[in-house]
Amino acid sequence: MISEGLFKELNSQTNYEFASAHLYLAMQAYCEAQDLPGFSNFFKVQVEEEKFHAMRFFNYINQMNGRVIITSINEPQNEFGSMLELFKETLKHEQEITQRIYNLMNIATEEREHATISFLKWFIDEQVEEETTVTNVIKRLERIGDDPAALYMLDQELAQRTFTPPTTV
Ligand code: FEO
């Protein structure tokens, strides 16, 4: 049985995932303003992913007979110094999400809440993937430096990214 405290933390994560979508929407807008449609597409996919994560928590809480409470979202960061800075902020944000998922897993483990442990495992794997994707772009951007042609090529590559939700939710 899920404790009140664990439900509270799951609800908090639901809202945090929506706030992540909000942050990535601001990042998408920044890329649009920089005339980089491929980078914009990268964050468009991020927005979809975060909304999907949020709804996964939303559905799980409901399935377990909890009550979801939607809270307000603060204004996200809208200005960045460069694409490199933008992606470093993204990595920082994803690392924060990973810590939050670990914290949830710690609570679920302490409470021997096996259904929630099983539910959270998907997110543990997902965070490894998320951090790797962002780290790879950071490495590319560090190599690109001030080369506009190389940045354009990366932009074209990122334009190919698509959001494919897993078949099992
Ligand atoms: Fe919901 Fe990007 O982790």
C-alpha cells in the first residue's frame, strides 16, 4: 500500500515533469529565435517526452487510488548565452530529475512498496538515456566551438529527432 508521504512525492514529481516540459518549451523558443530549427525540434521532442513522463505519474497515482493535485509552474529561464550553455543547463536539469527519481525509489524501497519500485524502474533507465543524449550533444558543441558550418550540420541532424512513445505505459 502506498503511504500518504509517498503519494505526496509522486504527486510532486508529476508537477515537476510538467515544469520540465515548460522549461523545454522556453528552450525551444530560444532556439527558434536563434534561427536553429533542428535545435528547436530537439526541444520540441523534449517537451513531448516530459509531458509523457508527467502523464505516466498522473496515471499511476490514479491507478493506485491516489489524488493528483496540479500546482502552479514558475517562469522558466528564457535566455541563454549560447547553445553550449543551453545544453549544459539541460544536463543540470536532467541530473536534478535523476536525483528526484532516486529519492522516490529510496522511499519506495524503504516502504517495501514493490509496485512503485517496479513503476519507477522505467524512469531509472529513461534517465540514463536522457543524460546520455544531452551529454553527446554537449560533446559535439564543444568540438564545434565557433564554427557556424559545423553548427548548421548539427542543426540538420537534430531536425531528424522524433518522439516515439513506448507501446506499454
Ligand atoms: Fe522527465 Fe527528461 O526526464
